[in-house]
Amino acid sequence: MKWPLEPVRLMFVLKSVWGFFAVFQGCFVFKPTTKKRRLSEKKAHDFRSTSDDSEDTELRFVTCQSLWNQVKSETQRIQEDLNKQLLENLVSFLSRSHSDFQEKTTEWTCRMKFREIPTAALVLGVNVTDHDLTFRGLSDVLQDNITPYVALLEAKDCPGIKNLMQKLMGQLMNCDIDVDSLEDENCVQVSQNKIRCSMSSLTSWYESVTKKTDSETPSKKRNSSSRHWQSPPVVVIFKDMESFTTKVLQDFIVISSQHIHELPLVLIFGIATSPMIIHRLLPHSVSSLLCIELFQSLSCKEHLSTIIDKLLLTSRFPFKLGEKVLQVLINIFLYHDFSVQNFIKGFQLCIVEHFYSQPLSVLCCQLADIKKRAYSLSHEQCENIRRLPSFRRYVEKQESGKQVALLTNDCFLKEETEKLLEDLHVYHENYVSILRCLHVFTSSLPKYPLGKQIRELHCACLENRVWETKEYESSLQLARMLNKTDLVTMLQQCVEILMSSSGKEFDKAAEKLKEFLTQFQNLEVAEASQERDVSVSSQKELQKKTDLYHLQKTLLELKESRRSKKLTKFEMLRFEVVDYIDSLVRKYLVPADDRTLHEIVYFNTTTVLRGHLNAAPRTALHTALNNPHWYLKNQALKCDGGGISNKAPDICIVYKLHLECGRLINLVDWLEAFSTVVTAAEEPNADAASSDQVDDTIHARFIRAVSELELLGFIKPSKQKTDHVARLTWGGC
Amino acid sequence: MPNLEHPAYPAADLLHLESLVPCRESQVSTLLSIFGERQQFSFPSVFIYGHTSSGKTYVMQTLLTTLQLPHVFVNCVEYFTSRLLLEEILIQLQSCSSGTEQTSPVHCDTLNDFVRLFKQAVANRELQDQTLYIVLDRAEQLREMEANILPAFLRLQELTDRNVTVILLSEVVWELFRPNIGCFEPFTMYFPDFYAAYINILLGVFYMVCRDLKELRHLAALNFAKYCEPVVRGEANERDTRKLWKNIEPHLKKAMQTVYLREISSSQWERLQHDGGEPGQLKGLSAHTHVELPYYSKFLLIAAYLASYNPVRTDKRFFLKHHGKIRKTNFMKKHEKTSNHLLGPKPFPLDRLLAILYSIVDNRVAPTANIFSQITSLVTLQLLSMVGQNDQLDGPRYKCTVSLDFIRAIARTVNFDIIKYLYDFL
């Protein structure tokens, strides 16, 4: 198999193919019905298939929007929390870094040391897409607390030192203009081209700016000068250290180290891989000009765990992800991109898709609204409920009188629906608490048979009855071998979880666990005295008998007695505890698929999600060219059994013909085959006259189709043979 | 009796100058004799070279400022284009002649303009009778600029017909400057390395690896407090060199491994010293070699490594199930006997990378856009590098740039025994 195009170019080519196939079904990135457009247009009828609103499209749209807004603000809050520590560390580093610059120390050692440029190496992990958010947060925090002079540089803007200086000066000087309001006359807005792009002009700019703030104390400036120091540092952030060329970085560092005494510069390197890259990019003579400190952000896996914990394992949001969908999202994260942003985007897509495709999603709302919404359902919606597989299973289990009522009486159905949905809500609350309890146990077992992370356990429980799996069996066995201290701490954790959960059924369970705890304590007291007796007596015996034979015998006896000994009290109790946890699991961790009306709140359509998130450009391209009917939906193009229809676009015909060729394609043969296919249906009996002379139009069409294929990268001109082109793809080698 | 003697300058100034430039007296005296008296024409251009931190910049600066000779001092790295450089010289010239007077913006694109404007600027000043010195620091950068810049500076005296001397400072010898077409030969002068014997202990440890005076000064400053500690505590006196040596030696060795290599920053080092903690608590930059990658990125990187270090012909042997028994010795070509790891990574096409990927990953991998974008990500992370991308229709070619240790660490996390698949270790 061959694939001639680098990915970026591939996207470009795909776009042109899409333009070519005007009606495209969408198999790549996000289809154009994502949130943004809909939000900007503020039209609910995107959800609507027909003109009447029997399926509550408007309400669904509003619910979807408000839900997503909640989720969005929640994720933002979580991310801010997660970055807080890192940002605090950075801020304290920055405020420390030029403190001596402020005091204008002249001591020799200090002067020596402050030849170095303070530098923060910020290791952020390979999920480059998430970095933007961190940097934005960082620059906001810096501008609030430390300095108004923050410049963000990206490698793609800085191919040379000149561009870098231009970019830097542009950003710094503009930021100053923003702070001073624009009416300020003496601050002439100089266009970038007119400023001399050199460090010395930057230095003089800095001098003038700080001097101005010094002298100009009245009203306007007071606010900012209280937040910032008199000479605030200038922070330069290199967003993607790896992509910068060594030359640019080296030159910049050498130049700025010359001016470090007049311009208090601080560098921040955004690093995606490892801090070793600094040594790889900078020779010692340059890195010795820096005073580098390392800062590490939270790993993206932990970040994801927190997001899942706060978004999915909570009863705050009525919308839930099904097992398969969650698995797809997690797999994309773990296997492909490590990007939390993309995970959240995927989650957003699930929300939109659920509310778009499931008419009953109108009932996927907060508990308080369920009653109102259930009673205002239309007849069609009631029918929709009746069609739900889980509901049908439910009906079958009811007695016949109720069955009839459910299937014929809309009012009764609505009442029943409300009750069932409330049950579902309670189920979910309980589920989360018990899941956390179980996770306390499974996460400390050796080799983690049910997974180390709570998300793995969550998936396992959603998938099928967890207590029927082998892994669960082995975890229970392992749990039966836990030592006492571990078991006690786990029980304490479980009690805390159950006490803090909102479910009302857990008072009894918590009581029970507390009872276990007191029993363990009692055991401890009893056992301590008992054991002392045993050990003392056996030791006495050992001391008594001194010859080897007797010693061996007593040791064997001791061992024997231990093996055959009845279960101790502790062991009995341990069994009881494990059995109790097991009973809780069986009661509360029923998979969601078994619950009635789960379709309303659980989104489980993986095919749609896969189609959107796991784009397969090769397959799409091949399908488009090989079977144009798939995208064009034109009946005339429908062909069976691999034949070539002459109605297909020229490029498709050419493509199909070229599939039959080897590595080198003879252009003349190709043209003949093409003309045969094209003329075949048009003039079935006129072949005799024009067989050896190809029509000019057809010739032109052929040439155009071939150059289109060349543009797409399927073929290229070959120098090996005249009148031949080389095939580049799919079995061409 | 001062070593420096010159009739043109007052003895007090010379004495002061001598105190400022220890170990460079002979060079300064040579320079003074070249310069001559203030109004005398000097050599048109002087080329001074020497190793890093041999005092070139410092000596020139001190000499010119102490004796109050009119001069312009420009760093060629900082003014990286000829236009910036020329304009900077003119600006400095204007500002030092006109004092507080507001300088008008200068536009100077070519050397011709420069000569004209230079004449004007000199004419404006009252220094027709004094030699003007233009010092170009890091002059090796001049070679990067237009071809006429360097020769023109060398004979600036002649071109402008003014009393001016250009002094070039560089770390590179003159032979590497000389243009093909030849040029005016400057007076060359060498600043030898300092062979200082002060702070013997520090040098004993660091002199083997570092001759950079700035760096040595920096290290001396950093570690001096620790050196003094026993004296401060009263455990030893200043003369007790042996005791002091014992105290400082392990400390300095540690410093060489950490702060000298910038593994930890100097302020962190100071804090450590202050708290009396061990540097072991603080991990250096190199300690954080671990890179977390998505699952398929790991396999892509492994596949890329295999493709870079295995000959193409061996792919069959490694990745086909029924490859037959081919001994390494039999099917090895002569040039392949040298280790591929010594030769460095070789470029490979994208399809080979994918083919290897498909055969080393257990489950089926669909060639989705996610896989392709991961390859691009690896390139931006500099773990792969793209080779020659002139022909867009030819498949792109890559090289794997990671080290064997790195890839082994990655392979271990996915339970892949990479050594078994490497031709060099067969």
C-alpha cells in the first residue's frame, strides 16, 4: 500500500475533493452542524425535520444549549482549579526573579548572578492543543499580578531573528498603548515598520514607559502601579520551544543578555516533550546565559480523570454517556491525541447529537422539570416512548391490565414515565456512590484486575453485569486477603463516601460499615492479648528444648497447627465485609442498559461518533472515486458489481480504469479504454466509423481527468518510459 | 614608574588605566603606540582576536573611555543587518557629538550613503583633529552581510578621507575573514588566554572543562560563600588551605554536575546552599527525560526508529511470518557490517513507516486522519524530522531523531521488545 501525501496536504486534497462532490455526507472532523454555527444563528429549527413541532424540537434545542453552557462553565472551573498551583508557582518565581533589579543592588556577586536571564521551563506535555488555554490563563494572571508587558511568541511567526524582534516589539508596544488610554497624546502610535527593530530601541522604550509611570502618579495610573512594581519585568513566552530554530533562539538570548541590566527580561519556554530539549537546542555558551527553573504541569491523564470524575460521575447533569461512546472518547484520548480539549469537544458532540437525533431527549432535564415536561408530551412522543426497546421489555413484564393501559392510555403512560425517570435518577445517584466505594477496594488490589482508574471500573460496570465477570471474581478473592489496616482504612473511606452522597438509602449501609469498623477495633484489643500469650508460650518451649531433633519437631508442629487452624475471628469478619460489599454491588451497579427508559438520558450511538471523530480520509477518497453514488445520491450512477457507468464523472471513470493497471500506465491504452467506456452507451452502433479516431472532446475530457488525478496525487509523470505515467497508490508497487 | 608610557596622555590617566587592565598591559601599550597621539592618523583598521573572554571587549572599552578618545562601539550580533549596523553607527556618532540635542532619524541603506552621512557627521563635530575609533564587536557576523561591507570597513579611512580607525573584535582568526577577492589587510593582534592562578581550587575543578572567564567568575561568585563557611564558623583561618579545600571540594564537584551544566539554576543552587540541603533532592533538567505519548504515537515512533536503523531488505525478515531462516552473516552486504547506530538514522518513506506500524501493532489500525496527524505532531515535537520536501507528489520522507535509550524506554511502556527487531543487535 502506498500513500503519497503528507497529512497536511492530504487535508487540502480532501477539501478539493469535497468541493468536487458537492453533496458530501461528512466523514471528517466535525460536520458543519456543530454548536457554534447553531449558536450564532440562534435558530432552533435546525433540529426540526418537518415544519410542525410535535417532537419538541425547540425545547430540545434550548435544553441542549443550557446543558452545554453548564458543562462548559464547569469544565472551565475545573481547569482553572487544576492550573492554579502551577500558575501560583510561576507567579512567585517571576516576582522573585527580578527583585534585585528593583533594589538596584551593586554587590559584586549579585551583579554576577544577574547577568543571567531568569527563565522558566514549563513542561506541559505532548497535548499541544491544550496548551493554548494554559498560556491564555498564564498571561491573564501575569497581567493581573506582575506586569503589563507580556509577549507570546510562536515559532511559526519567527523564522528569523528579525521577525521575532518585530513580533515582540509589536506586542509589547501595543500592550502599552492599550493600558494608556488612546487619547493619550504623547504616546504616538508608531506603526511597526517605522520603529527600528533592535533591542536598544526596545530598551529605550522600556525606559520611557517606566519613567512615565514613575512621574505620572495621579488618578489614572494609580490603579496599575499598585498592582505592578515600578519597573515590572518584561515576560516573553515561547509557546512551542521545540519548533523554534536554534539560531533564532540563540541570537535572541545572546542579544537580550547584553541588555539584561536595562531591560528586566524573563523568558518562559513552553515545552511539550522533556526539558532535555533546552540542552539540545542551546549550546553551553548560550544556556549559561540563562537561569533556568523547571515547572511541570499536571499530566494530561490526571487531567482527564478529574474531568471524567467531575462531569460524568456526578448526578448534576442529566445527560449520560453510554459505555461504548465513553470507550470511543477515551480511546481517542489514550491512543491518539492526549488532548483534554478534544475529549470535551467529543462530549459536546455527544450532547448535540443526542438532543438532535433522539426526540425524547426533551425529557433529559433536571429532576424538577421532568413532571412538567412529561405531561406536555404530544401523542407522537408517547408513541416514541412506546417504541423504545427498554420500555417494551418493561411492558412485557407487567400484568396484562397495566400493559393495555400503558399501550393505549397516554395519560397513564405519562405518569408512569415520570415515575420511571425519577427511578432512573435515583439509580444514578446510588450508582455513583457505590461505584466509588467499589473503586476504593479495587484500586488497591495487586495488578488491578478491574483497572486502576475509576473510569475503567465505570466502563466495566456499564458494559455488563460486573459481578458476572472473571475480573470481578478475582478481585473479590484478592479482597478476601487484604490485611487489617488496609481494610479498615478502606472501610473508613467508604463510610465517608456514603455519608456524603445525596442518596437516601445509604444510611443503613453506612451504619453497617461503621458496625464492621467497631468490630475490627474490638478484635484488635482481644487479639493483642491472645497473641502475646501464644508467642510467649511457644518461645518458652523453644528455649526448653535445645537439641536439633526436638527443635525441628516443634517447629513442624507449630506450622501444622497454623495451617489447620480454624478461621480466626478477623478472617470471618473479613469475609463478611467482602460479602456485604458484593451485595451492594449486585444491588446498585446494574448496567444502565437494563434500566427502563435509559435511551432518554444515555447516548450510545457509537457509529455516528466514530464517523465524526475517527475520520478515514483514504477510505472516503476511495469510496468517492470508486462509488460516486455513495455521495452524489444520483440513481443514474448506481452500478452493480464493479462495472463502470459512463454517467459517472470523468475522474471516476479514469480512476476505476487505473485501478486495473500496474505500476506504469500506458496513456494511449488508458485513453482508448476511457473512450470506449464513455461512448459505449451513447452510440452503440456507430463504433465502426470512429473506432481508430478518438473524438477531440473525449480527448480533452480525458486529459482533464488525468490531470485531476495527478493533482490528487494518484499518479505522476514518469521518466522511465515515454507516454507512461507512474501510479502512486494502492497496489501500485 | 608605570609600565604604560605615552607622551600624549597624562601619566595619572595611564596609571589608572593600568590598574583597570591587569594582565593586559602589553596589549594596551601596543595599542597605544599604534594609536599615536590624538590628532595623528592611525592604522586604518586593526583586527583583534582571541578566545572567549580574553578581555577584548573590556580592554577596548576601558581604553577608549578612560582616555576619552572619541569612539563608537557596536555589537554586530545585535545589529544583524547591514542597514541596522550602519544606522546604529551614525546614531551613536550623532548622539555623542551633539550631546543632548534631539537626534533626527537616520536612513542609511547602502555603504555609499553611509560614507556620505559619515562625512557629514564628522564634519559637524569638532573632531577633525582627533582620530575617531569605530569598534565592531563580534565582527565575524560581518561575513554574513553583503560582500562589500567588510572590505569597506577595512579601508574606511581611505573611503571617507577622514581620520578614522576601525577596530574589529572577533573570536575567529583573520584567515577566515579574508574575502576571495582580497582586501586591505588590517593590523592583526592576538589576545592570549588568561593563565590565571587565582582561586586555584576552583580552577583545579573547573579549568578542565571550562576556559570561559565569565563562567568561571560566575561559579566563583556562586561558591564563594560556601568556601568561607569554615572561616565564618571559626573552624579554620584563612591560611588553612587544606581544611578549606576539604570542605569545598565535594561541593564544587557537585556544582560541576549541576549548576555548571545549568541542570539547576543558580538561584536554586544558592537556596540549596542556604538550607544546607543536598542537590539530590532537586532533580535537574536531564532527570526529566520521560515523555508521555499517546499509545499509537509510541508505536509510530518505534516503527520510525526501526525504519531509520534497519536496512530495507531486512524488513521481510523481521515482519513476515514465514521469512525462512536467513543468517545475518549470509545476507549482509559488506557496507552493512558497520553498525547502523554509528552511522545515524536514515530517511524512510511514509508508506514504509505505516507498513511497519501495521505489523507491530497487535490489533488492526485503520489509517484514519488521527494517525496521520500524529505523524505531523511527532515532527513538530522534533521526535521525527522531515527530510527533503521539495517534491510534494513524492511521498514525504522522515528520519527518527530519538536516541536508543529513549526508544527503549518508550518500547518498555508498551511491552515491545525493540532489541529483537533491530538489525544491529541480531
